[in-house]
Amino acid sequence: MTVREGDIIMCNVQNEEKNRVGLKTIPVNEAIGMVLAHDITEIRKDEFKGRAFRKGHIIKEEDINHLLRLGKENLYVLEISPDEIHENDAAYAIANALAGDGVKLSGEPVEGRINLIAGKDGILKVDKDALLQFNMLGDVMCATLHNNSMVKAGEVIAGTRAIPLVVKTEVIQEAVRIAKSQGLGGKGQGVIEVKELRKSKAGIVITGNEVYHGKIKDAFAPVIKKKIEAFGGGIIGVYYAPDDESFIKARLRELIDAGADLLITTGGMSVDPDDVTRFAIRKLGATDMIYGSAVLPGAMFLVAYLEIVKSSKFRVQSLSNSKLITQNSERIPILGIPACGMYSKITIFDLILPRVLAGEKIGRKELAELGHGGLCMACEECRYPLCPFGKGA
């Protein structure tokens, strides 16, 4: 049943009360031939919980006893005025506006509510500012999982609904406007998005004289490999390097030449004179380098980007048989992990890696925002990601 402005949603089929506006109650015994304005739920302990009567159902004589058993002695008669919209139609409109790329609706609205689900595996992105504006309207609401949560296809990631049975059309129009014009950076892409993670080809350089010279056994490489492979990525190569800027730079360059699209360095991130990893990264030509994050463990984390220019030749058919050479570039993220990444199960690396794989540019603001919720509670039994760590950003 499609609701249009001016429709009477629960009315006597043979005698519509066209001049009535709003709600009034009618005894169930007098409701035969009337159309339900909303779903009616039935709960039988340990047996059933669900919809007993669907919106749009025409009440029949045999329904009366069932409704009475459900405690429905009276039913609503509702007339929608030209400037109002029914809760289910409102829910459908706002859900479509909220849903961005990679987000689907779970089905038809029920009692004014509809869920949004992930259309693919990936990382959930929520425009928190737009969501706040949306929820400030009052007659509509949307609740989501935390921003930057990892989600699976088919998982419920948000729920939205119209709160009153009937909502002013102008409220829904404003809600839709906010979701489309303010959401996800004002790009008209909704408020909620699921971004797919690319499968990286990572190159790793483990730095430190003690590891390079065999004085201690490396514990970094197995940890990083496991975390990269958990997202479907692979390892191009692992190099070990002493605390020497030129040596570290050369190994990073070799990994790039081998096809690495993500560089990871470990160690050499503190302020000791021997810790030169970040200087080697700068000498490599990295730009937008940010050293330090508002996360514990992981305060001495580093993120930088290296632009690699590539040339491609295309033959252009012309009288002169000339060649057109085009330039394109690739931006390779570089993540520098401090010593905590070796002994702490969850660190800043776990918060940033999926965002980088989703193509997000990480800068000072993104690292600073992690301060709210960026303190690991160091639980005896780690429950991440089912805990507050990293959820404040």
C-alpha cells in the first residue's frame, strides 16, 4: 500500500472521513472494514515475536477476537493532511538519503523503522557532524555503529526511524537535505558509507643494530605479516637494517622497485641518537610526514607519503605517427611503527592500517582525533574490537 499526501490510512472503506485531521480512537468491535495505519506486534513468550497484522490490512470480522487477545480494545483512525507523511514512508525516504556507497536497506520499514546493512566487507565511515544535524531535528533518528568499524557484508550498521506515527513533510525534506548535502563531506553521498579495503603488497624494513647483528631475535615481522594478511594483503619482502639512514633508505627503495604499494618500518622511532628511521624516510623523498599520535600505545607512530611518478607511452595514430607520453603518479603510504607494536597486541597500527587500505589520507588531524578513546585499557584478556579503544574518533 502506497501512502500519498491526503490519504486516510485507517478509515471506513465505504465511508471515508475526509474532513477529519489527526488521530482518534475507534473500538475494535467497530473496526470491521477499516484499514490499519501501522503494524501490530504479537509476542508469545518463548514462541513468537513478530508482526500479527501488517499496515494496510483491512480488518475482518474474524480478526476481532485476535486483536482483543492482543489487548487492542481500540484502534487508531488516522487522516494524513497534505503537509504530513506516514512513519513508514518517512523511514524509507530518510534511509535512502542516509545510505551512501556500499550501504543497502534491509527491507521494508516496520513500524516506522528500517535497518541499513553493509553491502560489502570493508570499513564503516560515518559523517558524525551530518549525523548530529540529522538527529537534532527531533522527529527522526539514526543510530550507527562506531565510525571506522570493520564490517562484513550483510551486517546491520545503522538503524533509522521516524519517531511519531505521522511526521511533518517539511521535517523529512530537511532530514533528506542534510543527509544528501551535508553527509560525507558535503558530496551528496549520504551519511553512512562502507569502503572496501585494497589488498596491499607490503614491504617491511625492520631496523635496529641489535636485530641486524643478530644480538636479539626479531619479533616484529611475524606480527606485521599476520596483520597484513588478515586484510587479504601480501608481503613483497622483509629487510633488516642497522641504524643507518642510507642503508634504510636503500632497502625502502628496493621494496618500491619490487612493487610494494605500502611501506612499513619498525623501530628507530624514539628520540635516541641511534634512532634514525624517520630521517631515512624523509631522505627517501617522503612528504606530508607526521610524527607522533594521540594514542597509547603508539605515541611515536609515523605516517608519511611518497609520490612515485610513472611514465606510460601511448601510440597516437596521426599523419606524423607521433607518440603521446602521459605522466601518472602513485602515492605510497609509509607507516613507522614504534617498539610498542612488538609487545602490545593492539596499537595505533591496528587503528590506522584499515583506513590507509581504504584509501584515506591520514594527517595530523586524523591522528589527533584519536586521542578521545585512544587509551588502551590493557585488559588481561583483549576484547578488541569489542571495546572502547579507538572508538572516539
